[in-house]
Amino acid sequence: MNVQEPLMEEYSIATQAWKLSSCDMCELARNSVLMSGFPHEMKRHWLGAHYTRPGPPGNDITRTNMPDVRASYRHETLLDELRNLFGEI
């Protein structure tokens, strides 16, 4: 059995159960790598050289297949939430 098969099955089930789009799945995969315990070098390989930058500058669409507009929306939403919690940042 290929090591990737169980992971692909999990992604397939998630896609069907929650009716996720391919864009949703790309974001989920990207976030999984970001939050993983993988070393920096491996994350850089899978996500791009600037993956630590917030928003679109940290998104290498050729590696993540996640549109910059989605990365921008997530970053702006995070900043709004932080402003709500802590005031101006």
C-alpha cells in the first residue's frame, strides 16, 4: 500500500462530507503543512521560499494552488479579528 493512499482517502472523505471545493482543499493542505512539525526546509520546499510572510507575499500559487485573493482574505480577516480583540495593531 502506498503511504499516500490513506491521506488521499481522508481528503476525499472530507471533500464529500463537507462539500469542499478544490480551492478549499488546497488551502487545507497548505495549512496542514504550515501547522505541521516539518522542518523549515521541508515547508519551504512544499510551500515556497517566502511561506513565512503573511498574506499573498507568503503564498506561492505554483506550489500551493491557492489563489492569492484567498490568502489576502484570510490575512485581512485575521487582522480584523486581532483588532477586535486588542484594538489597533
